[in-house]
Amino acid sequence: MSNDASVRNENREKGFCPSCGRYIGAADICPYCGARVHKRIDMKYIKALALIVAIVGTILFVVGTSYISPPSIKISQINQQMNYARVKLSGTVISSSTFNEDSESLSFTISDGTKNELFDIDSIRVTVYSPTSKELVQMGKLPVSGDSVEIVGQIKIRETPYIIVSYSDDVIIHRDTPQEVNFDQIINSWQDYLGSAVIIDGWISEYVDYGDYAICSLRDYNYPDNDLSLYIPQPAKTLTGALANFFVGDLVRVIGNLWEYNNQPEIVPWNASSILIIEKLQLWTLSEVMSNQELYTSQRRIVKLNLTLVEPPYYSSSGAGVSLNVSDSSVGLTKYLKVWIWARVWDDIPDDIKENITLGRTLLVVGELQEYAGTLELIIDAANWILGVY
């Protein structure tokens, strides 16, 4: 820029006409010589304007892309070119949510009924990392087997594809109002209810605690040979509040999905509040059991008894198990009941408890009534069915 131009710009910034030199203030046209005065824009204003445009543009881009609906695809359509693509998948959960404490990640598996020949898969794993995984846990928004879901996420392809979900709103679970069903309906037509939300009542006939999940069985004494599997996944077991303190012999009501495992029906509760205790197993007397022997053995009824050992434990010569002859005051200790403990169960009983199972001691036990060779027996099917020795 020439020295003359610099002087004119400097004069104009001070309020003087760059043509005639008279003071004109902020006027755009000089009132003395009529010259049109051009204002110079300060560079700092240009920089500020550019920054504002960049910020607004970025915000509009993020907002715009967030609200653009991703394409809906099938598992069969996934290919290598979709790596990092944001897509929408709808399907059924075939493996319940699990939360990894170390990585703070949540994962489950879904299927949409199609097969991907390229990767040889008919299901896909969905993974959610922290903090979104923690948000889903806090919201109780945890899919379990049998749930119908919609998932929006980013496809990642390694050896096989999987999906990463970044926002809690991108996991949508569809659950219908559960319908009440009974064991007769499940026994005869459970396939008709596959994937449906149901309510069913039954007595707990098995309970095996694996920490993050539990395997149980439900029984209806009208159909004693058709126990129904009850799978309690991690969401219901540990992630959605305190599970009801139920045990073998309790009558419970379960709300959840009717699902399939090993070609057999299975109930999967949604969360901790989906299992309600209707009636706790009460203490029975041996007199009551013996007076209803035929009915109770046909039902394979679960009972709880306080029993006194009237003979030392007998160890089967075949190694199959241990039998105990017991009685209680309701029959005046004149009649005996045989308690049978399978060898595998006996091995699981802590040594300090086994050492106390001796003549004259009293056992508080839960067991299943059966009849063997015309003799009434109480079967102990797990070590924790022995509730105490006194």
C-alpha cells in the first residue's frame, strides 16, 4: 500500500475526509466536496465473523446429521463397504444383556430371521460402551431374550460384523401387555406363545445360583412331570434392583418372555420386579406328609420339614448316595421317613455340616416327595436344600 493510501486510511479512521481533508465524523458522504467515503472493515471483525460462521455451520451439521434417519437394513445385507456406517436394525433378542464390570460395556445379540452368506452369520452382537451403557442400566433399559427391539448404531467389521450403539435413545424395546397363561397351554402349544410376553404362576422346583444369572424351574402340581425352565438373566438378577428372596418350594408369579432353549420352552423375566412371591414355603409336619402320601408323591411336592435322625447315616454300597432315617414329634418318633441325598449332593455339602449330621441331630430341610419301591422318600437334590443342622 502506498504512503498516500495509508495517510488517507488513517485520516478516515480519525473522522477526516480522505479527499478534501475536512472533518466529517462518521458521515458516508463528505458534505464539503461530495466525495463518497469507503469504510474499512477492521480485520478483527472479519476474523470474528469467520469464527461465528464456522461454529454455526458445525452445529447445523451435527444437528442435521443426528436427525437424519439412518437406513434400515437386514443382517443379510451387511458387507465390507458398510464398515463404520450408521444403520438401523430391527429384530429379536436371542441372547440377553450382559454387563462387563471391567470394561463397563453392555452387550446382547439380535437376529432378524435373515442370514448373511458373506460372513456366515444369522445374528449380530450389539455393544454399548460407557457412559451410554451405564445410562441404559440406570434406566433399566436392558433387552432380554425374546424382546423385539430397534437398534441404531455404527457397524464395525473385524472378522465378523458387530454394532456399536452410542446413544441410549437408539435402543428401543417393544413389549406387549403380558397375557396370563397356565401350564396346560405351555405344555400343549408353547410354540404359539414363542416371543410373547406372559404371566405364569408356579412353584420353584429348582434354583441354581451362578452369580450374575440363575437357572430355575417352575412346577405346577397338576402337571408334575412338566417342569418349566426359568432363566433369570443378569438384568433381572443383578442390574435392575433387588431380586425377591424366593427359594425352592415357594409359589411365585413370573412376568417375562416365553422363549426357547434346547427346543424347550423357557421363561425369561424382564427385570428384578418381574418375579413376585405369592406364598413362601411353610414348615410341614411328618404326620401331614404321611397322611397324604399318595397325592403328594404323585405331585412330586416340595416340602420343608424339621426332622430328627433316629439312626446314623447309611452310605450306599453302590456309592449312589447317603440315606437318613428320620422322624419328628408329630408321629411320636414311631414312624420313619427315608431321606435320600445323592452322592453328588453329599459331596457338595460343607464338611462342618456333614460332620454334624449324626444320630439324634435335627435337620431343617427342603426336599421333594417321591415313592421308591412302595416306600416314601424325601429327595435332597442340592446341598443348599439342607437349611440347618441343630
